[in-house]
Amino acid sequence: MLIILNFINNKAADSPLVLRGYGMNIYYSNLCLLGGQLEDTLQQLPEQGSSHLELMMDGVAWDSFEQRQEELLSVIRSFPVTCSLHTPCWDVNMAAENRHVRDAGLQSALDALEFAARLGCTHLVVHPGFCQTPVFDRSKAQHHARQALEILCRRAGETGVRLAVENVGYGGTCLYNYPEFSSLLDRLGSEVGYLLDVGHAVLNGWDPVAATRHLAPRLLALHLHDNDGVTDSHLPIGQGTIPWDALWEEVARLPHSVNLILEYNFGTPLERLAKDKHMLEARLGLAGAKA
């Protein structure tokens, strides 16, 4: 099992985040290749200069993954890559009104956690859920999400895999405003931290620079992509309206390193990943860091 960091809940103790053997790495999400064959993804993304990949467990390549673990492990291990995983997120909602949907969402996340443990993943990204319509009770949905996270945290503590809880949803589907999200992990243990999705933050009117600073003690990773402030378009950095320079300054001031994940939309030219990786290395003083 690859264990990269240990951290202390800043709400439960005054001690700062403690990191051991952990460096800032730039990951490529396979969102840009979603729906393709796993072997093609594992071949094509590293060709753009990074062996750190975040694999979304959606699409035909991951269908029935819980029954195909040996096959999938063999494929991934045949490539010289370091992986994080993203739990299935399309058609999945751990905060749904319908119990059958909630249970299916939680089970898919638990199965993903078991797979991540076997693969030795750096982290597992989890969506807490959505409130799909204003007719539904948001506080009830938050309660369901909390119950699911508590179950996942107990199992994560047993496996040694870190959970990275992402801010998701916009346009009314987001379960949490910023104060609610920033306290979501209160009273949960060191096996869970935050993944701040910068694009989603902007769509919900959050200040991503202030959020990065405030969440820093439990921040594990950033999802990096741009948008126009209206649509979750997952554009490459610089193609939207997000003020990136201020964010890079804040990231450079973090008291510890986080994983930086380029999460670009379907059809984005893969060469853009390499271009933006080089930009980040230069901007953050990571040039020459091992891919």
C-alpha cells in the first residue's frame, strides 16, 4: 500500500498538517478520454509527460469493475503509472431521495475503495452527492451524504486509502454552500480530506483563492479546469474567466504539497495537458520535477 501522507483533523486539534514523503505532483484526469478503452488511456496520457493519472471509473471500460478486479489490476499494473481513482459519478448519487439509488451509490463507492486499496492508490475521489431539484429537502440530502461518508471513512481507515471529498454540483444541485462544505469533515478522521474543484467553486460563487487558503490544513488535491462562470465546461486553464495567477500564488504559499489534477473535458487535445503541465511546473517552481 502506497501511503503518502498523514494529517491531523485541524478541527479536533491545534496541530498542523503533518506530511511525510509527499511531494506536489501534476496528474492528468482521463475525463478527456472518457468512454475509451483503458489500455488506450494508460498509453496515451503518459505520452504527454506525466506518469501520474487520475482514472474516473465511468464508461464501458469500468462496467462491472467490482467483478473484474483481477483483469483491471493486471491491465493497470502493466503500465508504469501512479494512479488515483475517482469513484463512479455519472448516474450515481449517495444523497438521493430514493433509498435504492442511495444504496447503489454507496456500494459503488465502497467497491471503488476496495479496488483502490488493492491498486495502492494515492487517493480516491468521492462525490458526496447532489440535490437534483429544489423540491427535494436539501438538509435531508446532506444527512444522507453524511451517513455515507461516515461509512466510507470507517472502511477507508481499515484499508489505508485516503478519501478526497470533492465540491460538486452547481445551479442549485450543489448540496453545500461554502461554510457548510468547509465544515463537512468536522469530526471525521485523518483518512479523509478535501479535494477543491476550482471550476465548481467558481460556478457556485466561491472564491477559489480564499477556499484554498481556508481548506489548506485538510486539502489533498485541486481539480484544475476553467469555465465562463456559467457552464461547467471543463476548459483548459486560461480559456475561461478564472483568475489563475492569484490561485498560483496561494498554492505556492501552502504549508504542504497537494496533488494538482488537470481535469479537461471530452475531446480536449491531449497536447494541451503537456502544455499546461509545463506552465504549472514553471509557475510553481516545479520545473524538472520527475513526472
